[in-house]
Amino acid sequence: MILLAIILIAAASLALIAVSRTNRQMNTVCIAEAALFLAIAVWLLLSGQVPISSFVIGSQYFFIDHLGLFEVLISTIIFLLAAIYARGYVEGLIETHELGKGSLKLFYGAWAFLLTVILLAFFSDNLALFWIFAELTTVISAMLVAILYARDNIDAAIKYIFIASVSMLFSFVGLVFLFETSRSVSGEGTLNWTVLIQQAHLFPTGMMIAAFALVFIGFAAKSGIFPFHTWLPEAHARAPSAVSAILSGVLLNVGIYGIIRVFAIVHQTPAVTTLSPLLLVFGLLTVGIAALSMLPQKNLKKLIAFSSVENMGILLIGLAIATPLALFWVLFHIMAHAFTKASLFFSAGILHRQYHSTLSTDAVDDIRDVFRLQPLAAWGVILGGLAIIGMPLFPVFFSKLFILLQLGSVSLPALIILLFLLFITAVSLGYYVISTFTQVSRPETRDDIVAYDTPLGMKVPVIILLILMVFLGTVFTVGEITFLDRIVAELMF
Amino acid sequence: MTFSFIFYLIINTVAVLAIAPLFMSIIKKVKAWTQGRRGPSVFQTYFNLAKLLKKEVIYSSHSSWIMRVTPLVNIAAILVAALFVPLVFVPEPVGGIGNIILLLYLLALAKFFMALAGLDAGSSFGGMGSSREMSISAIIEPTTIIVFAALVFVFKTLNVFEMFITSAATGTPATPTLILLAISLFIILIVETSRIPVDNPETHLELTMIHEGMVLEQSGSNLALMELSSAVKLTLLMALIINLIVPFGLATSLTLGTIVVAAVMFALKGTILAGIIGLFESSMSKMRFFRLPSLFAMAFFFSTLIIIIEVFA
Amino acid sequence: MIVELFILSILVFFLGILVPLVTAARDQRVFRTAALGCTIIGSVVLGVLSLVILLTGQVFSWTIFQPFAAFSLGFSVDRLAAFFLLLIAAVSGCVALYATEYIEHLDGGSRRNLLCGCTNLFILSMLLVVVSANTVSFLFFWELMAGSSFLLVMYEYTGPDTKKAGIFYFVMTQFSTLFVMLGIVLLYGQTGSFSLAPAGISFLSTAAFLALLIGFSIKAGIIPFHKWLPYAHPASPSPISALMSAVMLKIAVYGLVRFLLDVFSPELWWGIVILFLGTASAVLGIIYALKEYDIKAMLAYSSIENVGIIFTGIGLYVIFTSYHMPGLASISLLGALFHSLNHAMFKSLLFLTAGSVVHATHTRDIEQMGGLVHRMPYTSALFFTGALAIAALPPLNGFASEILIFISFFSSVAVADPLLKVLLFICLALFALTSALSAACFVKAFGSVFLALPRSKESGEAREVPLRMLLGPAILAAACIILGVFAAQIFVLVGLSVPMPDLFLVGLLLLAMAVLTYAFLFFTASRDVRIAGTWGCGTPSQQPAMEYSGHGFSEPIDIIFSTVYRTKMKNERKFFDRKNCIFAEGTADISLMKIFEEYVYLPVARASYHAAKVVSRFQSGCLDTYLLYVFCTVIAIIIYLGWLA
Amino acid sequence: MIDPAFIQDVIRVLFAVVIVTAAYIISTRNMISLVSVYALQSLTLVFMALALYSLEGTTVLLAIACITFASKVLVIPYFIATIQERIRIKRDIEFHFLSPTTSLLLSMALMLFIYIALAHIMEGTPGRESLFFFGAVIGISLMLMGMMVTFSRKRAITKVLGYLTMENGVLLFGMFVTELPFIIEFLIIIDLIILVMLTTILTVGLDSTLEDYHNRLHRFHLVEDTEEGP
């Protein structure tokens, strides 16, 4: 039923987009779609029926559990805000001829479709089905990246598709391994996660290691883990900011979600002792390369994108620790990172509108008078930056601290290296923000820059996200904690 | 606060005020003798002070209240410091009077005001004097503190009174360590009272003067206070050396006889020490200002050596 | 009652954050005054509360919020915390009073509202650091403090030096965070809990101590981590500099003391390390202060010196504790803590009055000032009190705390190890050098800023500042005098026996001597007074250019310590001919070399930037290369699977 | 029913064909033939599925054969060929990192390597017939060879073919190791078609520009627009 509702809503919105003509109409459809999905997710959350076994959903390939619902909640919120944001943002893109009017339909169609696919991915029980949806998200989001009239965008999209898809193929091989393992254990092969996790303790270690390692390759590429992250900075930086927020806040989660799911299965077997160090190494390398790449970075959106890479590394490290508490904070970090990153990209988008060409090239010097011209965006970047480096009042502080605490009990050298890398990250962000935002034009040239009249729709998401972040960072509701605890329990950590 | 302590306050202040100008004159006399002159009378300093009191006070139009309060603060600080070093009679210490660190910092208080007064009028002589004075006092400070620490180390107390009591009880001759310390104390005395080879108290030559530069703008009764305070400072440092090294005759109980004896003994010992200072000054020449750090380094080395010997022995 | 008072004060501060935040867009004085009024009220409540706790010695602890079983957001106020609360309350109250007027003379329009709000946040986070009952809330508020102070430093973001200051401050703050976090994580590894409870002796706790020590040292501005101070303090508005220097540095001291007392069982070498750091900072700090001509940077360096003194006291405490000499240990610790309070008083006083001076003369360069004693009599008197206190002259408070440290130094006779004894004596000598140099430094400061003739047009036209900019510093000055003169009585009042001289008696004697002398002169000496020009060897009139400048004043010390001050000479010449014979024009510049900056900070920064550049080449922009990475990784993983797993 | 031994021989031959086609894709410079070779490779897979069907009798294999034929032998090659015509590039001369000879040698080494590695990995799993195991090895080797195409060739369209080869490898691997539910296979094909379509369309914007990208940039944007704009 729920599945049906989702598909119906999706179909209706696609149809509406097909018949509508203006940016506003199509955008409204997208907002409505995201709002409806969010309503469904909230209803599911409040109804207390979760986890929902397959037949209520409508097919044995789908199910809803807390982790899926958690991801869906995050995704729909970000999609909703991004859609609101896109209203003004896309208008601006059209005005400056960066986006053809003819491409509008494609843009919003892909947008609406992407949300549906992501929802279906998170509600998939069958891992192969999840894999397919994940593949589809790559393709559709690449379309959203490539839609701008610039060669660089196509280039970035191609990179994105190639690296992600090529790696995802290995993932599929891994899934085949998993399927075969399950068949050899129970006779009846399945890729349904709910079944796999029950059988997992019977799986032979060697096969599990192979399966996980291969699956990891693909999902690592989706979530921007070193050395598969290379597409990420370029795609995120080139995409329209509304899309960047989705890429960073939602699509990276798809990859991490896949890793978590499969890792939960691995966690039931002795293979986890072999695989945890592997994850730790990849995580550290990811954070390391991201941190060092951020230092000389002169492009704001690339900087934020590298910060995403860094946070994915942290998530991987948290996962490698493989304790329930660590998993708890990994989940928390997923949420914290998604919202923070979305707010950062939204603010960066406003700056992008203001300083137009300059942000896309590597010239810092043209950003000036930020506080006079775009105070909200400036504060958005500052507060978002403080949030992402783990300042208190923002949620990343706690997740970072507790992941570090857990890491400390696993490996001291890793802890020290990670702390140092996080320091470098913070410095790079701080260095960039301080050196750019303190630039003011001389009084005589002050009037050369005309302030971009930021539409309300682009401001509201930033403010909402900032409030949401402060709320998440200071108030821990009982519901939130039990919800996350349920996820940990369902993943059988 | 006992009667004997109040009595001590009075008697010590009176004694130090009375005898300080005398020692100044004696040093001058000795120096004159070594130069083959007859020199001024030993009471010349008293005459000078009396004369200055009769003169009018001249303030620079640029100067501020600093100039006006400095002489008072200066003499007050030095006189209080003098209370920390009993000349003839050592009572029981009250409320930390006699603390050796406080003594040092009371001298610093006087110096601080004096240096500011030097800067107050905007004259370059005053500025130069202040600058040099503060520099010198800064770099002699480690030596001073090490010597004081050595004293504390030897006498196991922070209080000058108790040191005197101990040394009076042990009697003369003092231990070898104390004699070594006395040499260091002597160097400190030379530096602190601005004497040759560090400073030349008798000249107003721009190249050599330090202390005199600072008081150049002072006049009349203010100048008298400044002169007097530097004499008192000399006396109290001399008393420190005398009563530590050759404490015989020092009164520890309050009877007329002991006090008279102590006073006479102190005057005698003081005269001898003043003579030594005069001779020492005559045998030296003023040192170039920037050669001083090496002199101080030697003094510092010397006093640290004492500490090391004392510690390891 | 105490708890309610405490919550009340927190709420008042919170109100002080909200008011300007809500009214951020409206540039009206009333909102700012309201916000700062909240600060003052909150500080008064907090001050009363901490005094009560300090006197009664009760311990209050309560948990406000426990989201997980593992940790809670809890507060606990004991005497140590109350002491630092008092410090925070006293300084922030006076600073806020001063700022009500000062802030109206700042540029920035409605941004000033945010400044007020952020200041309140800063104060609130500092006081919550102090009352934190466990390491997580400690870290939480510590970070909040770092973040809010960073925003405050960046207030005048358009200023020429602010960018550099901001970057330095931000980097050092993060560096400090790194170590504090590491320390807390290691501690958690050792004890398995977040409580501030004894951790026992092990490799982990030693490592945790070292990490925390470095973290706190960075925040406290201990050399060689001090470089942010002389940049951040001049860049920020004066009330903020006062708060940062007087209070924030003390929070780091608090952290160190708290962890040393409650968590660690210190070993001898820890004490030696702290002592060494402290002494080095004290000496080098004041030596650099002497060469500084920016009045606020000079005060910043002097803060480094004073924190060095505090660390010296803490180091002595640790040494004596490890020798089981509790009496001496407590004197040293009391000295360190008392000096923290005293430094907070006189340094905020100095920063505030320096702020007034800068406000009046529009320059921070002391060579441009002079003669202000006639134009700003009250400010000069207040600054003078601060200078007397910081130069550790009796009977003011700076001396009262330094003498405690001197006493414990002098009593180190009792330490058994001869080698250590000698080491202590050497530290003592350096310590004495420090206090003498600081006297020289403040003679120079007061002399160049306030005395003689004005050296620039602006300082010639300076005016006395309004009443409220005098009132705040006046309270602090009074505190400086009271804390000094009645130091011994205060110790008795709180029930501590300390062998320190009675400064009240000394003060009385000083007064008596001065009065007696005055009376004597009044009756005997001539009362004629004449005003005349300064005698200048016959020059017709006194010119400002003839005065001794700040540079000139410190020249002898400059030469004496030439090994510490490295100068850098730049000499660029142009010639008319090829053979460099006919000189055309040229520039020469002799500047003080910033040794730490040029030999430590910048090389590290350059090296890491270089490394980052190398790593960035990984992101070459070529799809084929990226796919090759994937290919190689896949092969590596297959190798791993086939042979290693 | 045909003799299983004969079928196995057929399958071995087909393996050889697959590898040869992959080798051709790696080393050729002629782009027109690339597409046909790819179609041939897919056709081989279809035959292989049929052969397996006759061996095991699962209907899924038959279905797989059908959709593979429809999509990979007909639709995708046709589509790519059309696109190729449009961008008028016939040759892909430049090689990156690997020359044709090296890549051939490397792929041989890889096959050996995969064989050993897979033998290690699958050591514990019971009842692996040699043919199926070999199929898995060929599958993964095909993937890696395809991957070598993606990074050693400059033209994006060649890269797409490399990707398709990889996909064939996955199919091969899946076919021999286990059988997945049909719906999954079907969705994968759909996914693949969408992906290939998008990528090739994008390559129009990109590929033609690799040679002289500044000149042609604008022109091919127009092409892209007419392609996509509904």
C-alpha cells in the first residue's frame, strides 16, 4: 500500500511536471511531492508500526525498518528544503542562461524521479534491488549535474557516472557472492536483508570477506571513499547548489547506507575482525586525503565537497569500530552531516549567485563585502563551517567526539592521526573563510558590485536548517535516542 | 604590636636618618684623601640638606603629579625599607616586617617612582637616566635574588630580623659562606646605590650619569628628600652587610646599655665599611655602560657558585 | 538557594544573548545597553554566589540533563570553581560597565548588537566551563568559548591586521582543541568514564596529561604556543581583549589546575616541565613586551609573562606535591591562583584604560602618544594603579601574589635533590629577572603614554573619556588595591594560613612615613614653588622630538638581550649605473625578527601547505587517472582477499 | 537432450570467443568495429546462457538469454552506432597508461591472477564444478579487461564500450556462479540501458570535444539540447 502510494505520488508528480510550463509550477509540484513523502515518513514514524514486514508494503522485495525510515526522513527533509531553495535558484540560473528553458522539464522530472528512486532504495529489502536503485540514483543525479550549459558540468557528470558505475559493478559481483553464500547455507538463495541477517551467523568467513570487500568497492564509490572519491569534488562543485545539497546530504548516504547494511551482516560473522581494520584504513586515508586537499583549496564549493569526503571517512572509521555505541553515533553523524552540508551548500549557492563567475573559477579575490551584500549567506557559511568542524551547539560536535572516544579504545595511533587530520580540515575551512570574508572593496569601488536580491525561498531553507542543527546539537529528545537505539538493535550490533 | 616594636620603629628611623648623611660624607672624604685632596667636612651632607630645604622648589611646566609625589613616596618607601634592616636593635618581627622579599620590592617601589619622575619632565637626561636605571636594576635582579636566596638558605628564614638574631647568636667570625655572600652583597650595594664602577654619583656628565640624571629636574626640598633617601638606602644596605657578617654588639634585648653599645659599635663598623667603599671606588674607574652586563654576569656566576657549593656540600 | 541563584545568573546571561540576537537588525543603543545590563546583573549575582561558596566552602553539584547513561550535562561548584567564578564575575561586570559606553563609539552599526550578544555567550561559556562536572561538558563549553571568542576577535574584520590575527587565533584554537580532545579521549580510555575523578598512574594518564597540558598551554599563551596572543588582542575591541586576557587565559589555568588536582596524580617531572614552560614564558614574554610599541600587543605579551608566572606556581605545586610537602605545595598553588585573580584584575584594568587611550588618540602606537596625564587625568591615574600592580610593587595585589611564589621558591631549600635545588634557584633568578623587567616595561609604558609632551597631534587633542568608561576600571583599580593591601586579612578570612607579610601594616607605615615627611617639610622647608621650563642644556624650548621615546627607553635592554632579539635588516638600493657606484635611491628597514613566527610557525605552515599541494595532485581532473586508481584498488583488494584475508 | 559433455565443450569454446572479443576491444583503434564486436560478445553470452539452460534447465536462463539478446545485441549496439555516426569519430588512436600490447599481456596475467585468487577465496565453498568456477574466473577477468578499456582509452564512447564489457563480465559471472531472480536481472538491464543512453548522449557533448574542444563546444551543446529537450 505504501509502495503503491509512493509510486502513485511519483507518477502524479511526473505527469504534472510533464504538463506544466513554468518553473514555478514544476517547482511547486516538486515541493508538494517532497512534502507528501515527508508526511508519509512522519506518519510511519508516529504510527509506531515500524518495522513493517513486506506484505503491508506491497511486495516481498520491500520493507520498512527504522534505518530505512531514518534515511528517508533525512532525505525527504533535505529534498523539501532543496525544492524550496530551487525555486529562486533555478529562476536565477535561467536568467543568466546557465540553464536552458527547454531543460527545465528534464530537470524537475529528474528531480521528482530521483526522490522516488531514493525512497524506493531505502525501502528495499532485497539488496540487489537496492543496488539497482542506487545505480539509478547515480544516473539521475548525474543528469542533474550535467544539465547546466557548461562543458565542465558534462565532464563532471561523466566522471561521476563512470567511476560510480564501474565500481558498482564490483559491488554486484559481491552481491552475487552473498547470494551464493546464502544459497549454500540455506539451500534457497536470497538477497533479502531481513533473511540474510538472520542467517548471517552461519555464513563462512572467507566468503563473507570476499562478498563484503567487493560490495564495499561499489558503495564506497557512491559515498566518496578514497580512492573512489575523485568524482565527488568535481560533481558537487559543478552541480547547481540545490543539487549539490542533495548530492551531499542524500546521495552520499545511499552509499553509506549500503555499507552499513552489508556490514551489519558481516558483523554477525567472525569476518568482522578482518574487515574492520580494512575499513579503518580506508577511513583514515579518506579523511587524510580530504583534509590535505582542502588546505590549498580556493573554491568554496569544492572545499565543502572535500569536507563531505572527510565526513564519509569519519563515518567509515566509526563503522570500523563496530561497537553499538559507535554505530549509534555514526547514525547520528549521518544525520548531522546531511543537514550541515545541505545548509552549507545552500549558503554557498547564494554566494554563487552573488559573485557569479568567480566562485566557479579558482579566484578568491573577487569575493568581497560579503557581510554587506549577503549577510545571511555569509553567516550561513560561517556557522555551517563551525558546525562541520564540530563546534558545540551543533550536532557534529557530539558525534565526532563520541566516535573519537570509541576509536580511542580501539587504536591509539589511529585516534591521533584522525585528530590531527581533523585539525587540518578545520584549519583549511577556517583559513578559507577568514581570508575570503574579510575582503572589502575600497570605498570608491564599493558601488561596482550590485547586491543579488536573494529570494526569500533561498533564505528560508538556510535558516530552517540552522535552527534544526542547533536543536539537534543541544537537545537530545528521548524519542530521538530510542529511535537510534532501535536502529542499532535492528542491525543486531 | 608590642611596645618594644613601636620603640624599634622610632629608634631605627631616627638612627638611620641621623647616620645616613654621615656615611655619605665619609665616603666622599675617603675618596678625597686618596686623590690627595683634603675633601669636605664629614658633616657637609647635613649642611647640604639643610641648605636645600631653604630653597624654592621648581617644577617643569610639562611635569605632572608624578613629579610632585615622587620625593615623598621615595623617602617613605626607603624609610619603611630601612625598618626592615635593624641597625642597632632587633625586636621580634611583627606582621612580616623584615621580610627580605618585601624589602627588595620596597626598594623597587622607590625606583619605579624615581624612574617615572625622570621621564615626567620630558628632558632627555631624565629619560636616559630612567632607562639606564631600569635596565641595570633589571639585570642585577637575578644576582640580588640569588644572594638573598643563599641567605635564606643559610639562615633558614625569610626574615631579616631572624637572620640577625641567628648571626648575633652564632657570633663573629662568620662562616666562609657568609663571607663569600658578603662579597656578593657588596657588589649589590655598589650597584643599587649607583656607585663607581656602575655609576658615578659625583658627576652630571651626560655619558656617565644614571641616578643623577633621574633627579636632575628635582630641586629644593624635593631634591633634599631624594638625596636623603639615597643616603638612607646606602645605609640600610650597609647595615645588612654589617649585621650579617660582623654582628657583635647588636642589641637583641631592649635595655639602654645594650642599645648605646650597639649604636656606637654600628657607627664604628659603618665608618669602616664606608671607608672600604670609598677606597673601592677610588681604585676603580667608571665602566662603560654596556660592559656592565658582563660584570653582573660575573656577580651572578659568583653567587650561583656559592649556592651550588652550599647545596652540594 | 545557591542553585537557584546560579540558574538565575545563567538565565540573565542567556537573556543577554537573546536580546541583541533578536534585535540584530536595529541599531539602537537601548538594546546594547540592555544586553550589557544583563551582563552586569548576571555578574553581580554570580559574584555574590561565588563569594558565599568561597566563604562557606560548600560543594554544590547537580545534573541538569542526562541524555544517555554514559554521560550527563552536569555542573558542580566547589571552592576552586567558585574562585574562578568570582574572577569571571568581577572582570565581566566591570568590562560590561565600561563597554556600555565604549561600544557606542565603535564602528559597525547594528553589528554591535551581535557583539554584545556574542560577548555574553563568551562569558556564559567560560563560566560554564568552570562549573562543568565532567569532561564532556567541559569540552562542550570549552569549544563554545573558543568559537565565540573567535567571532569576537573577528569583530573588526575589515581591519588591516584582523585577518592575520583571525587566522592565527583560529589555527591555534583548533590546535588547542586537538590536544584537549585527545587528552579527554585518552582519559576516557584510562578510566572509562567522563567524571573528573582520580585516574591512577599509567602510560595513558601520562599521555593524557601531556595532551591536556599542551592544549591548555596553547589557550593560555605559553611560549612557544603564544603567537596568537599578540595578534588577537590588538585586533579585537578593548573590552574583548580585556575579557580574553584577563579571563579566558585563566580558564586554561583553571583547566590545568582542575585536572591536576582532581584527576591526575602528578609526578615530579610533570612539575619540572610545567615550571620550565612557565619560567620560559615569563622571561621571554616580558622581554618581548619591552620591545613592543603597540600598547595592546605589549599588554598581550605581558599577559604571556603573567601566565608564565602562574604556571611557575603550578609547577612548584606539582614538584612539592611529589616530594610530599603539602604546606609548601599549597602556598605555591595559592600563589598561582591568587596571581590568576590579581592578573585578571590589573590586566583588565590596563586593557580597558588602554582602550580609552586608544579611543582618545586613535592610535595604538605608544610613540605617538605622550602627555596624556594632563588631558586624561583619571584614566592616567587608573592606568598607573594597574602599572604599579603589574610591576609587583607593594602594597598592591601583584606583589601580594608574587611574594607567595617567591616564598615557595625560597623554601625549596627543603627539596632533597641537590640538582633540582640548583635548577629551582636558576628558575628563581629568572623569575626575579621577570619581575624587574616588568617594572621596566611599565615605566616605559606609563612614561611614553602619559608623561612628558604629546608626540602627535591626536594625543595633543585627546579628551578624557566619559564617566562610565572610568567607572568600570575604577572598580578594578579599587580591587587591585584591596586585594593587595588586605591580602593577608583575606587569607585569614577564607581560613587559609599563609606566611605572607602583612601588607596593610606596610601600607600604613608607608602612609605614616609620607605624612610625617610632608608634615616635617611643611613646617621646616621653604614653601616657594616656581613653574619653569624643563632644563635642556640651554636649548630655547622643549620639543616632543627631544624626549626619550619608547624605543630609546628600551634600547639598553635591547642591546643587553641582543641574543634574544634578532633583528632583521633590509637594505634595498638602486643605482644609476651598472657598476653600482652612483647611488640613486634606496630603502632600509631594521625590524625585530619574530623568531617563533619565522622559525617555527611559518616553516610548519609552509611545509604542510607544500604537502597538501602534493596530495592535491591526486585530484588531477583526468578521468582516466581516476579509473586507474579504481583499477589498482580493485587489484589490491583482490590480492588482499586472495592471500591476506 | 544434448550430451552435457558436448555442451561443456561448447561453453569452453564460447569462453575463448568472449576473451578474444574482449582482447579485440582492448586493442583495436577502429571504433566502428568496436560496436559490432561488442554485439558479438553479447551474442556469445546469449549462446552461453542457452547452453547453460540446456545443461541445467532453469527457465530464468532462457529469459536472460532473451533479454540479453534484445538489449545487448540489438538495442544498445544500434544506439551507440547511431550516436557514433552523429559525432563522426571513427578512430580512437590515443592510449593512456597502457599500450595495446601491454594491455593484452596484462589481461593474460590478470586472468591467471584471478584464477589463483578466486581459487583461494572459494576454497571453503563446497561443490564447485570446474566449469562453473572457470566461468567465474572468465567473468571477473572480463570485468577487469573492460575496466582496462575504460581507463586506457581516450574517447568516452570507447569507455562506454569498456563499461559494457564489464557488465557482460558481471552477467557471465552471475550466470555461472549462481542464478539471481529474474526480476533483478531484468531491472539491471533496464538500468543499464538508461545508463548507456545517458552516457552516450553526454559523450556527444564531451567526446567530440576531446580533440579540439574549444571549437566544437557550442555546436555540440546544441546537439545535446535537441536530443534531450522534449
